[in-house]
Amino acid sequence: MLIEKLHSITNSWVSKLVLGLIAVAFVLSGITGYVFTNVDTSVAKVNGEEITQQAFHQRYESEFERLNQQLGSQFAAVAGSKGFVSNLRQSVLNSLVNQELLRQYANDLKLAVSDERIKQEIVTSELFQTDGKFDNNLYQRRLQLNGMNADMYAAYVGEALRLDQLQSGLAESAFSVPAQQDQLTELFFQTRKLRLAKFDLKDEIAQQQVTEEEIKAYYDANKSAFSVPELAKVQYIELTRADVEKNIQVTDVEIAQYYQDNKALYVSQGQQRISHIELATEQDAQEVYAALQDGANFAGLASARSLDKISAANGGDLSWLSAGGLPKAFEDAANALEVGKFSQPVKVDSHYHIILVTDRKSAEALPLSVVKTQIADQIRQNLVNNQYFSVEKQMAEKAFENPESLAKAAEVAGLEIKETDFFSANDMPMELNYPNVVSAIFHSDISQGGVNSEPMNVGDQHSIVVRVLKNTPEGVRSLEEAKADIETLLKRQKAESAVLAAVSEIAKNLTQNPKQELPKGVNFAKEESWVFAQNSDQTLANAVFAMPFKAGETTYQAAKSGNGEIVLIQLNAVEQGSLTEEQRKAFDLQVEQTREFELQNSLIQALRSQAKIEVNDKFYEYTEE
């Protein structure tokens, strides 16, 4: 039984996926007819069970929208790239097939869910709650919105809960031995003290011989390694804001004229100097207001009675204030006062204020000398904006009218034509590495050369026009083209094998007789402390942490590093790792999540290997057109 072959823990990821994809309603009374019938043509059959076109389109649209939200402004270029639609369709189909396989497996295990359990799931779902309670109107609206009936949703919920049972069963069948977890933790955070001696391969490589037969045999056995991606060599021109701005000059005459035409924009804002007394209740406010009418000193009352302790320390003074800096009711009352007069109590939010205007400054026109720099910047901004779009338009026209070259487009914009070497879509020059530019070069009408692109916007006032000079299709290098590389590779492989064998013999001798002198040419570097979890050279780390060790002894081993170097390892000491409780919890969680992923993948692959999966090719052909 498949479940007995899987040995790690998982959570209910499948049920969460199913429930997360559907937001519809379910009638609580009389759940009947759980079978979901659909007469649509299938997109695929899994062991004879249909995956409907409706399910496919719903999942496809959901994934399409998710990618749109995730990629934002870059989505259009990505969605227009070669292979996007077919890759997304395949991904959606795979997910639906996997879901159906799990559903069938749950059937094989005879997992079942009661009506009451389904009711409970719906009632407690946040999808259908208002203020923490089930909302009948809300679930009905969702039902109508999704075009489904109650029985259909009940079936979906039932399937999700059965898959939840499946995942729970997997979790219960798996086990984690504490001793094994402790051993893994100790190894993962263990510190090993060692020294490394590296061996140069240069002389050994020079001594190696490779025959024509060996070269051909390697080529025939590894042709896929010599595949070459589609390559392009291009010319391009790049228009930026800086290119336009450097030619913009703003004169004093223009500044003066702009000032005259826009004087209303350059006026100092009127201000009022205001004091206030803030009080908690209307009764308190009326008492203070009566005292003021009887001639009491405003500043004195503010200091003694105001709840605003900051302004109270200054006799209620709020200093100079501009329009919009206060609540509307407060500001309206202040605006209605003459200088030196105080208001009746004004309610603002929950408190009452008595307001006094002590001084007022009228709005005044700002002199040109004060705003000259500001105006110059504004004029320059306007000129740059207008000029940029004008130049970009002219550049587009010249690029279209003169498809044989970028010269005219570059000339009208005053730009330099730049040229690249050959590159692939995965190795773009930094200056051209934008999704829409990549798509234009490799997946558009300009890909084969002979025409210029239109200006492509790659940023704020930043556009690129590109022209493909030469395009080479993807393919496989010939034996003659690959010969030199293969010869170099085979010589290195032979040299690595020879040196590794020699160093292994040295390691064996040193381990057996630690007191013997190091052979000539063996030079150990200074001692290092390695922690498995923190080492970047995983290949060499695997060799280091697989070495046996006894306290008080030094052991040796030959190994190959991740970059192909041959090294002699001298292992001197081992210290067991230790973690705090929080670190241990975090590590255990990470291990558990890794096991969950492996379990999910193993289960799906096992089910796929035993399933009969038939894809409706006609549906695919029709929808690809």
C-alpha cells in the first residue's frame, strides 16, 4: 500500500488548496445529491474519470490573475513571451491531474465524511461569516456569484475534507525518532577543525593525452550538453530624460513671463495667531466663557483651566497657523472672529474650545526673487516632458521610415548607436535586460533582423529602440565545433582521476602513520573551523562531515571540491553543535517542512506512475488556436 511507503509528516495542504479555490455557498438544510454532474467535454481523463473544461478554465483564470498580481507592470511582457501560455496551461493541467489522483486515492482508502461534518465546515468558514456568525445572505450571494448550487459546493467540501483525512493518515503513519532528530541536529551544527592542502592540476593536465575516439565517444554520449540557445546580436539606441534635459536652457525672460502668467500660484498663505482654552464639558466651557465676558484675562484662564497643557503653558497660544492646519469647526470659528475677539464655546470632537485670534497676516504675493529657482525648475520640467515625447515620436517615425538602419533615428535624437556581442535570452546585457525588450528581440517580428523596433518604454522617460543584426537559432554544436572543449574537459577529468588517486594514497599512508613526514609538495593551510550548516562548498563539506573521527587522533582523506580542485583533508577535532531551545524549534520545523514537501512529491509521483492519464489533444489544439 502506498501509504506504508511514505515516512514523513505533512499537513492538510491539499484541502486548503481546494477550499481556497472555491468561494461559494451551501444550503444548510437537507444536503442531498452530492454527485457533481457535468456534461462538458473533458480536458483529460485520469483512470477514466474526467477533468472538465470548466474546472480547467476556472483554475487557468485563477492562476493567470495570480501571476498578474504578482508581477505587476512586468506581467504584460511576460505574458506575451514565447511559451508562456503553453507552460501555464501545462502547469494548470498537472495540478488538476494531481488533485484528481489524490481524490481517487482517498476513495481507494474508503475515506468518508458525514453530512454533519460538512455542515460544521461551512458554518465555521470565515467565507460566510459576518461579525463572527454565519450569514445566510452572504453565502447565498456567493452562491449566485459563482454560478454553483448547494449540492455542488457540498461535494467540493466533502472532497476537501476527505483529502484532509488522507493527509492526517499520512501524518499518523509517519514517525520521527527523537534519537535520529538529535543526530541530525548534532551533525548539521557540528564544528570540525581541519586543514586543507590543495593540489595544482596544471602539470598533470599537460601530460594527458586524448584520442579522437575518446572525443567522439564523449560527444555522442553527451550531445545534450552541447546544445546552444538562440543567440542574437543587436544594435540599439537609448533615450533617457538626461539626454533631453542636457539641451534644455531656461532664460530669465521665460521665468519672468511664467511668473506674470501664474502669479496666483506664488502667494504666501494667510496666517492667524490663535490662542484657545480647551475644556472637557459644555458646562465648564460656559463658565469660562462667562468669566471672559466679565473681563477675566484669557491667558490666565488658559493657564489655569485648559486641558491642552502645552499651549496652556503659553497662555493658550498656538502660535501662527495656516489654513488647513486645524479641524474645520475650529478653523471656521477662528475665521469668523475679528482680531482681539474670542469665540463662544465651539465643540470639536468630544471637547469644547474657546478661541481667541490675537493677530492675522493677509496673503501676499511672493516676489520673483524668492520663487525664481522654483519657477526655473518647473519650466525645465515642462520643457523636458514636452521635448522628451517630441523626440521619442520623431525617433519612432525615423526608425519606421528607415528600417535598414538606426542611423536616422539616432541622428534625430542625437544619440549614439550601441552594438552588442551575441547573447541569449538568459544572458542579456544589463542595459537591455527588460522583459519587453527580451520579448522583442527573441519573440517578435524583429527577431530575424531587417527592421527596427518601435521605442519600448523601460522606465520613467526611458525608452529603447533595438535592431537585430544577426540571429542564430538554437541547436547543437557540431563535433568539430565542440572538439576543443571536449579535449580540454577529458584531459582535466583524467588529471583529476590521477591526482585524486595519488592524494588518496597519501591520505592512507598518513592515517596509518601520522608521524611520518609530509610528502614533498604537500602544504597544509592554516586550521579552519567548518560547520555543515554554514558551508558554501557543499561537495567538499559532504566529504569532510562523512569522515570518521576518534578523539585524540588525526585522520586524512582525499576529496574533490565543488570547483573541481583536489584537496587533502586533515581532520584534527570535532565539536558537537548546541542550539538554544528556540533555535532547535526553528530547525525542527524546517526539517519537518522539508519532509512534508518530499512526502507530497513522493505520493504524487507514485500515484502518477500507476495511473492511466489521457489528455484530450483536440481540446488543446482548439484552445491553442
